[in-house]
Amino acid sequence: MIKHLIAGREVESADVFETLNPATGEVLAEVASGGADEVDQAVRAAQEAFPAWAARPAADRAAIMHRLGELITRDVPELSRLETQDTGQVIGQTGKALVPRAANNFHFFAEQVKRMDGESYPSDTGHLNVTMWQPVGVCALISPWNVPFMTATWKLAPCLAFGNTAVMKMSELSPLTADRLGQLALEAGVPPGVFNIVHGYGATAGEALVSHAGVRAVSFTGSTATGHRIVRAAGLKKFSMELGGKSPFVVFDDADYERALDAALFMIFSNNGERCTAGSRILVQRGIYERFQADFAARAQRLTVGDPLDPKTIVGPMISAGHLAKVTGYIEAGRREGARLLCGGGTPDVGAAFRGGNWVQPTVFADVDNAMSIAQDEIFGPVACLIPFDDEAQALAIANDTAYGLSSYVWTESTGRALRMARGIEAGMVFVNSQNVRDLRQPFGGVKASGTGREGGHYSYEVFCEAKNICISY
Ligand code: NAD
């Protein structure tokens, strides 16, 4: 039984739900299902713990964050296995990238808080302004199911390092690694009440948490629809909203063809396509379009789909039966709307042991019109849309013809064109001749329906701190 973590103690609820292994459909664990009562207890614990934690010297908090990072590194095999079982994200990703990155999140923000500086504005009117960052108080940290451990730590590390206390709610579909995170935090020396976890559904635990008067800031990662609901329910609080995406991956005919092809495959099929920064609309210039679609589909068909615990597997199962139905529904819509199915679309043969899982083949549509629902809606699965274009102006128009604006990718050997596209694309992030590569100092986040706020490096101050100005007359 997975229980809540409140004031350093495990707490049960009258209600429970089950978390399933998406590869097999088997029950992995029963989980306490919290509501307004558990949320209230957790927020009160976080409020009580706040003054002492905020008053600790930054170097103390940093040392505890480093220790937590070390414990995660110690437990990479266990944590990555658990994450793979709970989410279907393949072990090659969880073991080599996602869980190690979670450890880095703590090391990174442990150093960031030691560098945290203020500003001063001396004036010739006999006043000196001193601006300092102060912690906000109790923060609600809400994560989705796609890469839950990495996302949870990306929020928790700056939140705690900067002196706040936290109540975390993980997705009901993937609570297991957060439970271990709670235990590891206590082992690392995070005082009871500084980090609390309430498990449960969005409509109950989630809504109670964001609307609790004791919560001062909400760091949310999830869908755009839920982001809207949270802002309406929460009232006046600080928000960081990391929402959905439908990112363009633009390949001009002068691009380094093989590297662009590799990166295009990676950006839509890695993480099972369940990736907010997925390059899900692949815009290809007409001169290379025929060759690109043939090569792309041939490579997509060769991707190994199956047991996510097998290191050779590239694409695992969808998180849930409901999400699988959503993805296959879009594949049907693509066919209906007249896109050309190049490969996939069906159920892969994964063997008897995995029949109860949520499987779909890597799927490629060509000749997609950007107005089709498969090009406009976030599918959040391994479904690639290839869209031809003629010139730079058309590529930019198609790239921006979307409600979203999270990430984008531009492939060209022309520096001028790369910079013109990068300037023109409406997105929080543009990668030129690169897949999504993260530097933890960079601002991460989106524009339009992809959200508000940036996290990363000193940009995280805006989310987890208040700027206080002190004006001194002399
Ligand atoms: P979701 O919005 O359904 O749920 C996200 C979290 O919000 C879950 O913990 C859920 O329980 C909770 N929640 C649901 N309703 C709530 C409510 N009314 N009040 C408070 N909390 C509530 O999203 P999901 O299906 O879990 O995740 C997929 C989505 O997340 C995709 O849209 C994806 O693009 C997005 N995502 C964004 C980023 C990013 O950094 N921009 C990263 C990963 C995933």
C-alpha cells in the first residue's frame, strides 16, 4: 500500500485506487486516495515547517539537496525499474537519462541557491534600493504521468533549495517513484513537514490542493485543459504552467539529412511519444519530401516495440487503456481526414506475456494538412505527421498555425534562415540543428496554450520566490 507522506509520517485514507503496469495490465500497488482532509493536513504541516526551513542557511539546505541527489544516484537501478513498471517508459530512458537527471536536478539547485544574488539600485535622490529574493511559502507541486520522477524532482529541487515547503500531488497513474522520493528525502535529512505528498485524483486531491488558502504558489505540469481548470479554481496565487505542445520539426532541403532524420525519429518516438516537447508535426521541404517520408517510415517500422524493461526496447506501451483509446482514436481520425498512413496504426505483436498492455505501433502519416485534427491536437503518443512545404515563409506560417508554443526544431545549413525562423517561431524554445537537449540553466517553458512562466536556473526564482524591494533613505 502506497500512503501519503504528511509531516514525515505515512498516512492512510479510507479510499484507495490501484496503479497498473501499462505493459501487462497487472496491478502494481494499491494507493491511498486523498481528498480535502488529507490535503488540509499536508498544507498545515508544510505551513508549520516553513519558518524554520526558510531560516536555515542556504548552505545547509544545499547540503541536504546534494545528499538527496546522491541517494537517488545510489538507487538508480531500483528507481528506474519502478518508473518503467509504473509508466511504460523504456528502461534505456529511465535508467540512463530520466532518473540520473532527477539526481542532477538536486545537485544543480543546491549550487544555484548558493549563487542566488540580489540587486541594488543606488539613486542620486538619497535613496538606496536593495532587492532580494525570498521564499514564497507553501508550494503545490503537481505532476503528470509521462516522466513523473524527473518532473517531480525538477519542481521539488528548486522549491526546497530556495527555502519553501511543498505539498506534491503526482498523477494517479504513476505514483510509485514519488513515494520513494518521499522516503529518500527523509533519509537525506529533509525535516518532517518540509516535503509532503498527497496521492489521489485531480478532481479531488488536486483541486483541493490548488484551491487551499494556505498554498501560495502552484507549479503545474500537465495538459492545457487542466491548466485552465486550475487557474480558475486556485484564485490569486503564483503560477507556473507547463502545459501541452504540438511542436513543429522543420527540415529544409539543405539540412544535414541523416542527422535531421535521426533527430526527427527521436523527437516523436522516444518516451513512447508521450513527451510534451515531441516534434509531432514534421514539416519537410518539397525537394526532399519524397525521400524523407520513405526513409522515415522505413526507420519507424524497424523500431523495437515491447517489454519496456528490456534494454533493447525503443517504444513501450501507452500509460493506460484510456490513453491508448485516445491515441488510436486520432489514428482513425487521420485516416478519415485523408492523411496517408505510411506505417503503423495497428497493434504490435508483443507476445503473450504483454497481451494485457496498452500497445500501439509507431505510426506515420504523410501528406498531412495542418488543419487536420492530427496536426492541431496534442495526441501524446507515437504518431508522426509529415507535412510538406515549399519555402521559408510557408514553413513559418505552418509552424505557427497552432494553439501551442512549447518547443520547436529547425534544420538548415543556412545560418540566416535558422535565425529568421528562430525569431519568427512562436515558442518558448527553438532548437537549431539539434534535438531537445537540456541545459538546466536555460529557461524551460512555453507560450500560447503551452503555458506561462519559465523554470530552470535563475528563471526558477520567478516561480518559487518573491522579489522584495527595500528602499532606504539616507
Ligand atoms: P493532466 O492535466 O490530465 O494531469 C496532470 C496532473 O494534474 C495530474 O497529477 C492530475 O491528477 C492533476 N489534475 C487533474 N485535474 C486537476 C484539477 N482539476 N486540479 C488539480 N490537479 C488536477 O495531464 P496528464 O495527462 O497527466 O499529462 C499529459 C499532459 O502533460 C500533456 O498535455 C503534456 O504535454 C503535458 N506535459 C507538459 C510538460 C511541460 O513541461 N510543458 C511536460 C510533461 C507533460
